Amino acid sequence: MANLRDIRNRIESIKNTQQITKAMKMVAAAKLRKAQDRIIDTRPYASKMQEIVARLAKGASQDNGLMQQADEIENILFIVVSSDRGLCGGFNNNLFKKVEKRIETDYASYKKQGTLSLITIGRKATKHFGKHGYTVVDEFPGFFDEISFGKTAEIIKSVTRQFEEAEYDAVHLAYNEFQSVISQNRLIEQILPIDPATLIEEDSDEEEEFIDYIFEPDAESILQSLLPLHVQMKLWKAILESNAAEQGARMTAMENATENAKELEDDLRLEYNRARQSAITTEISEIISGAQALQEA
């Protein structure tokens, strides 16, 4: 049985750990509130943008470069959005597993041939896929230290240009969508080429479909201008969703860590009390034995 000093030291260490996890939970909660506000403000704009693009694409008479399907898919690009920091449970690993399973199921031959590339946003994705034999053509560690639309737009503008120049035939985006503090939805979406059929939301208003809008100067010109912005908004929304999901996952992980530390502390206190009681009993027995020996002498 461990001595009393060792048990006391372990209890103090666990109490210090509890203070750290509590503080990290509070920080994550504060960041989560800000992240939620940003994503809630962005969702209506992104949704309306998608609705307008869907309407324009449906009535457009000519194909746009961002909507043209390649005759043969030869080069694939995945954009994976992770976190920069850990201590957020299975937030990153669950997403990585889904991406790897999707690649193994649908694009294993592309990976083997070296025609599957990745762009990683966040230190965790950069580290993980760099170690597992994937071709990472660009990486953005530390991206979430200061989130900005400008940096996001630069990334997707470069990808869009490469897609239009036929360097990539399809671009997929993988990220964690925020649902609640304890729940994230791991998504893999094709963002290029844009498929008009996927832009129409299932819960869209049927009466709205029959409204005939007049566009000025014309639908094709407006669509030409809006499609690049629509793709930028897809990545920007994914960045904000992932940031909010990360803070929620970290908040939950730190709460669980605090509870586990409390349970461990209770177990150690019980062990400490048992060891102390045993030591006291031993001392009393020794005193009684000594007293009896003196009486018999």
C-alpha cells in the first residue's frame, strides 16, 4: 500500500489538474459563444446566396466554368479543415477517419497513382496527413489563431483558378459542422464543380419556385459573378462551423476531464483514509503490546 505522503501528493496533483481543466472549460465556453454568434449571423446569408445561385443556375442557358463536369476525373483535391490545438476529444480523429474511409472507398486508385491531393487547414490535419503518406500540396497551420475572411478567400481563389485551369477535376471539402455543444456532424461535400441539383434545399418554399424574377443585366452575367463568391462562402461557412464545433468539443472534453479527476480524487481520499486508519491501528496495537510487555516484566 502506498504511503500517506505519496497519496497526498497525488491528491494535490489531481486538484491542480482540476483547476486547469475548469479554466480551459470556461475559456472554451467564452470562445464558443462568440463562434456561435458568428456562425448564426453567417448561415442566413450563405443560405440565401445558395438559393439565388440555384435559381440562376436553373435558368441559365450557358455553362459556367465552375459548373462544367470533366469528361474524365483524373485529379482529385480534398480540403480538410481541422483544429490547431488538441484537448478536444475525438473532434479531429473522427473527421480524419471519415476522410480516410471515403478516400479508401472511392478514391484509393487516385491515391495510389498520386493524383489525389490535400490542402490542410489547421495544425492537426497538417500533422496527421503528412505522416500517413498523403500528398499535401498546401498547408495552413495556425489558421485559427486569427480567423479572417480574407485568408479564406485567398485559399479558395487559388483552388478555383487551379480548377478552371484543369489542374483538378473535382474538389471536396471535409469539416465538422456545429450542431450542439456535445454533437458535431462530420461532412464531406463536393464544392467544385458546382452541381445545380445539390443547391436546391429540400425545405425550400414551393410557392417561391413559381415566382418569375427579372434579372438585370441578365441571369448569366449575375451567375458569372456570384459563383466564385458562392464557393468562397462555402469554405468560409465551413471554417466558422468547424471553429464553433471545436470549442464545443473542447468544452465537453474539459468537463468530462474535470469529472473524471473528481472521481479519481474521491478514490484516492478513500485510499488515504484507509491507509491512515491502518497506520493508526498498527500504532495502537504496538502501544498495547508494549504496555502488556511492561506489565509482565
